[in-house]
Amino acid sequence: MEKAYIQFLNQKKAEYLEAQSQPAPNLKSPGTDDLQTHLVDRLERLLNSLPNNELTLPRSLEWFRIRLRGRGGKGAHPGELGAALRKLGWTRKRSWRQASEEFQSLWFPPT
């Protein structure tokens, strides 16, 4: 019985060492890039549907979120939307109203 157990342990050790010698699998969550690319494509379609005189206007993140519904009918995730806007060349600028109040953050199209 003890001999079989030692053989079992040696087999498991050999399997472990073989697995360690293999290259590490891609640990990135599946479909992350696809979702981001999908959002960039949807964002491009939205921007292409706008009249030319509206393409140069700065927009709030909420303006984009309302028009780009995410999964489950909710607005697009702000972090993902910000990354997609940056991929398209948009920049975010904060406008401080008064020292005691909040700021306004607007996204400006690429120049």
C-alpha cells in the first residue's frame, strides 16, 4: 500500500514538473478586447451619425452613456467608455466652476 502511494506521489510530481515547463497560458479574461472593440465600433457609428456641425462640440461622459446602452440595458460603463474615447483620440478636460463647488468634465474631439 505504501509503495503504491509513493508511486502515485512520484507520478503527480512528474505531471507538475511537466506542467511547469510548459509556457504559461494567456491569463487575460476571454473576450475583454472584443467587448472594448465592440464599444469602440459602436462609438464610431454614433459619432458618424452626427451632423458635421455637432462633431466639434465637447460632450459629457453622460451624453455618451445615455446613447450607448451597455449590457442589461444600462448605460455603458464609464471606465470602458473613457478608454474607448481615448482610443478614438478624444481628450477629457475638467472645468472648475468655483472653489467650493464641483468640477465639470467634458470630452473634446480630436483636432
